[in-house]
Amino acid sequence: MCERPASDDLQCPTGSNCSEGACICTNSGLGLCNGACPDLKTDSQNCGKCDNKVLSSFSAHLNGQFLTICSAQLVHHALEVLAFASIVALAFAMALVLTSRLIVRIVENVTTRYFLLSLHT
């Protein structure tokens, strides 16, 4: 039983301990999520925090820390990457157009000079 300062006792669920009158989840160090201690790294109903519902999540170790990226964040990051890739593709396309125009002008200039030289001979 976890004694609250005010009055009644509280039964802490499995995976939690009583700390200063409140149940604290041992896996996250946070309070309960709807009366339980979900794994915030893998629970699709509590992804990264309580009541953060997602369709899926991606988790990875980075520099010794376990990181969780929820599907909404994945979509956001994917859109950022797509936008950046679109900008790069547009810049590349513009460079190709400018380069091709430059090549056409050079060819026209060389052809014109060759034609003019052929008239003088």
C-alpha cells in the first residue's frame, strides 16, 4: 500500500513503487499512465509519454541512450527530408537547364562563326 499524505491508502500496480504518496513507474521514473506503467518506448498507446497514441513507433539506441520516434514524428521528418530533396532536385534541374542553354549558345556562336568564315573563303 502507498500511503497518501491526506488519507486513504493507494495500491501501486506492478512495475511501480510508492514515492512520497504517489506511485512512480520504475521503468520510466514517471507517474502512472491510466493506472498502469506502460513501456513508453514500445507502447503504441503511450509512445514516449502517457496517452500519446500512434500507429507505430521506431526505436533505436544512439550514444548509449534509447530513443523512441513515434509515427507522427516519422511522418514529419520524412516530409522534411522530402522537401529538402525536392529543393535539391529543383536546383539540379535549374542547373541543367542553364547549362544546356549555355551549350546551345556556344554551339550557335561557333556555328555562326564557322559559317561566316566559310563565306569569306
